[in-house]
Amino acid sequence: MTNYDRQVGRDMPPERDLSQRQSESEDDDVMSAVRGLSGLVAEVDDLDDVLARIAGFAVASVPGADGAGVGLIRSGEGASAVLAWAVTDPFVREIDHLQYDICGEGPCLTAMQTHRPLVSGSLGSDPRWPRFGGRVARLRVHSALSLPLLRRDGVVGAINIYAHKRDAFTEHAVRLGEQFAGPAAVSVGNIQVLHAALTRATQLETALTSRAVIDQAIGIVRSRSGGTAEEAFDGLRQISQSENVKLAVVAQRLVDEAVRRAHARHSGS
């Protein structure tokens, strides 16, 4: 039996009477979504785009789903600190805005805190989220299935799947969702690693460029003053502090000014 948290006092809906062909078709939908995940990192390098694609695959994988969202937590800040999220439909964006920004409670946040899938068949009467549930029910969304994205080093986020009807998700739907959530967590982890590496590379490139500009500015100051490199650097730093701008900005400004003067002398000769 699938290990998940369900709404207290509300029975899970009965399983649908599926033919073997229908059951195989639903399994194929999950496998197709998982195969789609495998190419995400190679095809897409933007975190928001990856999350949106994962949300789309989740809707295709889970019977009864009308829309989905994926939320990531900020590393080291607990499950309430959502770093990024993407959705398949506008109504899901409105729901997750309520969850993350207004109410501070909801199925995604709970799933990330407990590390367990959870199901609600009537959000408006679910005692777990008294502020969130009633507002979502007024949007005519009544069912939710949240799946934590788990890695060996902890939870990285959750997939939220919503439906307009009550009791939309059966235990079979939860099992299919779990089959998808595992590979999805791996894909999210991979894109996070890639995103972090690209960020570090950009920062390093910026730092190297700034260092080169500062060295050029020091050379210009020394050529004018005849002082040492240390004295030139101190002069640039004093300007930076007095004007409350970054040292690299002061240096770039000095280099640009020197280039303009050189062009002016060349044009006038």
C-alpha cells in the first residue's frame, strides 16, 4: 500500500474500473514523462523552463489532474523558503501564490516538511490548511496531490497537482505520481548543479574582467602621478568609498575616460 498522508475523516475514492489497455496506457504515460525528463538538462538550461516542463509532465502522468506546479526550496533555509516555482495553468499560479506568498500554508509546504506524499479530496474542508483551503475552494479547485521531490541529501521541492472535482485522486494516481516524482527529483538536482556551475563561471568571468580593468586603471594613475601601484590602488579605493560605488566601476570610468582622451588626441592630430 502506498505510504501517504490523506485528509482526516475522508475516504479515498474507489479505484476506477480500468481495462488492461487503459491501465497499460496510463503506465505508458508515466514512462513517456520519465523519458522526457531525461533530456531536460541537455535541452533546457533555464531553471524556470525546466520546472514548467516538469509540471507539464506531471499533469500527463497523473489521472484526474487539471493542472500542476513545481516549487523548489532555498537550500539550507527550510521547507517554507520557496526559491522558485512554475505552473502549467493560470489557476495554479493563483493557488500557489496563495500558498507561498499569502497564507504560508498548503499541501506543497506540508509535503516538503513531512517528506511524504499527501492527498486532499476537499480542500475547503481540510483542517490541515484552514486559511489556504477555503480560498482555493472558492476558486472551484477541490482536490490536491502533492509529491515531495526527495534526494539522498534531503528534499529539494515538491510537485503540486490540482483538480477541479472533489476526490479526484485515487491511490493508483498517487502511485503513478510517485513513480514520476523520483526521476523528477533527479532532474531538478541536475539542473540545480548545472545552474550553480554556470553562476559560478559567470561570477568568475566578471571577477577576472574587473581585475583586468582595475589593473589598467592603476597603470593610468601611475603614468599620471608617478606613484607606486599601492598608492594608485589606494587612490581608486578612496574614490570608491567617497562616491559609494564599486571599485570596478571607478576603474572602468577612468579607463573609458583615458580611451576618450586618446581618441580625441588622435582625431586632432
